[in-house]
Amino acid sequence: MSTERFTTNEAAARLGVTPARVRQMVVSGEIESERFGRDTVITAAALAEAMKRKTRPGPTPKAKVEATNGQATPKKRAANASAKKGGKK
């Protein structure tokens, strides 16, 4: 049985992240890895598991809010009121 292994650069290309992010994921335990001499290698199984999970940083996107039917949002109302009073321009 042949076990395919990937370097951090190859794994990064497959995951769509930087090699530094892959190393960070290895250190935090998000991806299992093995040491091969001085190199860190990631098995195909570990890479496939990581691809199933969300790997990109950042907040989860919020659900879209329904249209306001042309009405000003509270933020816009505050800006409009401030502009009428001679506030921020």
C-alpha cells in the first residue's frame, strides 16, 4: 500500500492557503503530520480531512438581511440627521 505524502508547500497549494498557515495548522493540531528528516510531511488522509473542514480564517458570513424597501437604515438615518444639523460632512 502506497501512502502519498505532501510537503507543506504542496499541502498549502491544495488547501488554498499559505505554507505558513499549513505549518500553523500542524502546530495547533488541526492537521496531523510526520517528520521526515528535517521536513514536515502531511499524509493524503490528513490532507483530505483538513479539506473537509473550513480552513480559511475570518468570521462566518452573516445571513443577508431583507431589503429595506427603499427606507433608510438606522445608520443612514443617523448620518442624514447629523448632516441636517450641520454635523459631519
